Amino acid sequence: MVPRPRSAQGKLEVILRTLEQGDLISLGAVAIVGSHASEVLAAAGDDPAAAGPTVASLTVECASGWYAVLTQDCDIVRDVDVEPCIAVAPVIYIPREQWDRLSCGQTSYREFPLDPAEVRPLDEAHAQGVPAGHCPVVDVRFVTSLDKTLLREGFERRAPLHGQHKTRFQEWLGARFGRESFDDPVAETVLPIARQVLDGQLGVFGEQGSKAPASAKMVASVSQWYVRCTDRYVEIVGRRSAAHGRASGLLRAKGGDLAWNLAECQAGEKQLSEMVRIRVGKTGYTVKVLTADFSTDLTVDEFETFALWTVQDEPPPES
């Protein structure tokens, strides 16, 4: 018996089941909509002086050729009558120095770092548009809806996210659109000052390594930062990571097992809290910096009282 050809809809269903949130696809483009006077449109290549309608739509392909799938897995596979599109964002390349900061827990609401070993430009033509020494990030400042039916005609696909890396991407994406808002003084003054202290200590660790003070080693041991606020008290908690801890020297082999140097961890926390206290000054807020192994030190109920601190990348206020 000659097999019946697969229907177009059936083919699409099979294709959609191969896609997951965080995958990269080659089919897509960034759509920017605005007036001809828009600086964003002009920077993307639109001619502000061109005649035409008041509102313009411009499609711009990103240099890498890749677009990250933002839609959740369950909505990717839903029928097109229910979920006709998937959301994608471009993969762009940024200088290595900026990428290093993002990959060390100093995350941005706008850009998520991808492993350069897992993500290369789509082809040689795209590679020529990527400056040397630049690394890939997902850029969610530009998000586009892509018609699912366009995927029937084929596309390139990569799956660069695995395990905890994929989990962090999902958490980061949720934080972009569902992040908790703190009081203005906390968001605009206290947290930027604290971030400047943490960034500075990470820089110290980068320069001094094993000779760095406990505060610098402590920051280098953290993969994510969380915040909770009660009235005038701000608590910043770093999530200690085994991989980061081994690199910093605070997690070492002891009796055949790995154990944190708790005395040095506590010294680092105390030093960081004091640095932030001095910088925060007379704002009326008390800030304490702590760290924890989330697998053993926090209950589920306590964990839920914290908000993931995905750091804004605007410069902190002048002190």
C-alpha cells in the first residue's frame, strides 16, 4: 500500500513538537513599528524623510541570523486556531567584557547570555557581520510574533540550552515581564548602590583571585541575587553555586565531601553589608547582605518571600 502523504497541518504539528522554549531558529525577523520621525526606525535603516504614511513598519534581520523562541512549550504545540504565533527575540552579539558580567550573575532584564561554544552565527555570511571578541545574548528589547504556519517550509534550529541553563532562561524571561516592583527609593537608590558594591568586589576577585578578600570571594561564589523588603529593611541574599564556589575557593573538599568555608562566607557577608551601609548612608534604609545554599538553607516558604533580583543596567546614582 502506498502511504498517504502527510497533510500540511500534520506536518506542522510534527515540526512544532520538535521546538522548545529557548531553542534558536533561523526563520524570523524583528519588526519595528512607529512614525517616520522615530529614532529607532532611523537607526534601523528607515529614512525619516521618506514620503509615506504616518506609521511605518520596518523588518530588520539580526546579524547572527538566529531568533530565540520565547513561547512556552505548551503553547508552542497548541493548535494554530488557539495559538497562531510564537514569540521570538533576536540573538545579538555584545563585547566579551559585557557578556562576562552577564554570565557571572550580574544579569540584565534585557539580555540573556548564551554559551559561545553552543551558538555561532547562522552561516559564513552572518559571521562576517559579527565583530571579533563578541559573544551571543538573547535580546528581549525587540520581540516579534511569528506565524506558526511559516515553519512548514523548513528552517535551521539549534538547542543551546540544557539543564540549569535552560531553567535560568525560563526564570529570567518570567522576571522580565513579571518582576516585582519595589518602592522608588529602593529601586532607584538603595539597590543600584548595592549593585555597585557587588560589581566592584567581583572586579576585585577578577584581579586578585585567591588573594582577594572574603567579600570578593563571596560575590564570586554567587550565581543569582534575591531581594526582599519590609518597611525600611532591605535584605539581599546571594544564591551560592557549587560551580562558582569551587572557582572562588570557598567550596572545598573536606573529608571526601565538598563543604563551604562558612567562617569565610560569614566574614564576606559582614564586609559586604558594611560596604553597602556606608554607601547607603542617610537614606533611612538598613541593608543586609547574606548568602545561602538554597538546597539546604532555605525552606520553600521562606524562598517565596524573596524576589529574583535581575539587575537593571542603568548606572547607579552619583554618591
